[in-house]
Amino acid sequence: MKEEKRIWDKVNQWENELRILREIIQKTELVETNKWGGEVYTVNNKNVLGIGGFKNYFVIWFWNGVFLKDEAKVLVNANEGVTKGLRQWRFTSAADVNEKLVLHYINEAISNEKAGLSIKPEKKEAMKCDFFESELNKDSKLNAAFEKFSPYKQKEFWEFMATAKQEKTKVTRLEKIKPMIMEGLGLNDKYRK
């Protein structure tokens, strides 16, 4: 039996309201796609905005909404302290939707995207583990095999080792990953398709 794809569906109560937003968005150059089980609109294959429904409101969220002027003061950061660029415009009824104002915000978001305004994710410093580094330095074959991995896969191994608190856990983890490294298997390859 084929597994049915689950769609992010909290929008049943907002079907009419989301249709209104969709009709407004269709007056722009944005292209509708479906990502993460929701409607996302793009320009030049870059995410500009999305729409969706929640329990108490329906929203337009702007991927780089932090760059919008927000003269009408309608945007909120849905997850203060965590969300950097994303901003939501929440509505509680169809009467809240001012087409002219919505189009103004959408067109500004499109212009910002075309201008390349975006927040780049902060690069996290890779975790280090003295125990693992020592083992790599001692074993040239292990080190050579490890160096063949992409930086991303190396980072997964570093984090796996660095998060071990006790010495015996580090030893156990090293025993687990040594054969994987020698065979060229990434730590999480079995989970990737």
C-alpha cells in the first residue's frame, strides 16, 4: 500500500478567506508552488510568501518580511528571538483583507526579492572533539577516509562525537563510526533517500 502524502491542513475553516488571498496574489507575477504541505509563492524560484490557516487566524507570511517597510504596522514576528526574516500578516476575517494594501506589501516583497534582500543563515562553528581529533591524528588511514567526506558530512561526525559527555560514550561512538568512515558511509546516509 502506497503511503499517502500528508498535507499540512489547518485551513478547512478558512477556505473562503484563503481563496480571497489567492485571487489577490494571482494578480502579481508570483508563481504558486506547494512546499512543506502549504502554498508558497515564488519569483525566480525564490520563496517570497506563503499563505495558510491556523486555529484562530489565517496568514500571509513573507519570507524576508523583515525588509518590508510595514507602514501599516500589520506584520508580526511569529517566533520572536528565533525567526530572523520571516514576518506574518494575520487576519481573522475576510473583512480584514484590504486588497490594495495586500498588493502593496506583496509588490514590495517581490521588489525586495529581486533586489536580493535576504538574511543569510548564520554559519555555525563546527563542534570540535579533542578525543576524535586525537584518534584521527593517530590513524592516518582513518583520517584520509574522513577527509574524503563533504564538509557537511564531516560536521555530522564532529557533532556526533562532540555531544558525547563521558569517555566511555566517546569510545563506543568511535567504535560505531570507524567502520562507517572507512567504508565511506556518512553518519546519516541510511536516513537519506
